[in-house]
Amino acid sequence: MKITVDLTEKEIREITCMTGIAKKGPAIRKLLADTLILRRRAEISAKFLSGEWSAELKGYEKSRTSDRQESQTLAESWRD
């Protein structure tokens, strides 16, 4: 589908610089696609932060404690 968009030359230069694509059409298409991805990620993040979505990570706390103890042991042995 083709659409017409009115942009200033300054906006076009900024878009091409930001995307690293010299041609106007592909640069605008990349900027739009990247923006959509960022919006989707923000929506997903908001669902996790609000508690609407969650993930149970079995063994996470035990593994984290083990990693911290190992790091502490290595730090102490390094100092000796």
C-alpha cells in the first residue's frame, strides 16, 4: 500500500541519519517498523510491570543465592 506523507527536509534528513538508510522510502519504512516494535515491547513490559502477566522461574532464587555465594568465595580467595 502506498501513502503520501508530508515531511520537511529537516525531518527527512533526521530520519535518514537515524536509520542509516539514504533512500527516503526505505528509511521511513524502517523508522515506522522500529517504532511499532518499540511500542509492542512497551505494551508487553507494562503488562509484566502491572502484574497482568507474570512468569514463574523455577529455581531462580536458589540459583541466584548459589551464584552470590560462589562470587563471595572467589572474592575472598582472591584477597588471600
